[in-house]
Amino acid sequence: MIEQNVVKVAMADLNVIKQYGLIRTSGLGSCIGLTMYDPILHLAGMAHVMLPSSEIAREGELNIAKYADTALPALLERLQKMGSSKSNLVAKMAGGSQMFAFGGQNDTMRIGPRNTESCRAKLQELGIPLIGEDTGGNYGRTIELDCSTGILFIRSVQMGVKEL
């Protein structure tokens, strides 16, 4: 049995991995787990995005990994510092659930859908194609990207395991 290197990404965190192993995050409800992958160099990065925009930040020192508008450019920069070319990168994402039902359509309560929309918009702005996603619904997910293959495994109690 081969022991795999597993890099864990916490909530409001981002990280990268090179060539072999897995990069994983759990607890994705309304949060988005976004991956960028370079299939040439077998480089992968993942961000666990909690909120759509840093404009609402209230903390003293900004946690760039927490927001879609700051986490995605930071993840791109880390991958480029490791040698990746933006033109080689592809993205996949999962999460963005609406975990609770609310009366009315108050936009501030639509965190999951807003996270999804913000990540899509930022990827488009950065010029990175989104080649797979498993977003929405009302259930939690754990995701894991295999750095050697680029396959994103999405696990949930309700839906079992999916591959993107």
C-alpha cells in the first residue's frame, strides 16, 4: 500500500501541491472549494472560499483566502511562482450550497449562490477556464484533487462520490 501525501486546506485557507499526492478540503456548505490545475507540470492549488467579496471584510488584517475576489488571484500567483503558466491552468469547483431555507429572496442570505457567481466571474476575469463544477443544492461536500491526474473527487453523504 502506497502512502499518499495529503495537503489539507482549512476553511478560509489556500494551498498548493506539486506532482504527487492529494489536496483536500472539507466542510463545504455555502463555501466554494476551488481548484486550479496545471496538467503539464502536475501542479495543483486549492482555495476554500467563504465569502464572495472582500469589500465586506471587517477583520483587522485581511485574510485573502477567505474571499473569492482575493483568494483566486493569490492562488494563481502561488502557482505561477512554482513555475506554472496561466495558459496551462484549468479550474474546477464544488460547494456553494444553500444550506438553509429562508423566507423571501434577501440577497445577503444567498451566500452559496453568490460565492459560486463570484468565483465564476473572477475566473473569467483571470482568463482561467472552468472545466467542471458541482455546485448548488442543499448539502455539504468534501473535495480532494489528485495532483497526478487532475481528477477532482467530490464526496457527500447525500450523493456519494462524484469525479470531475
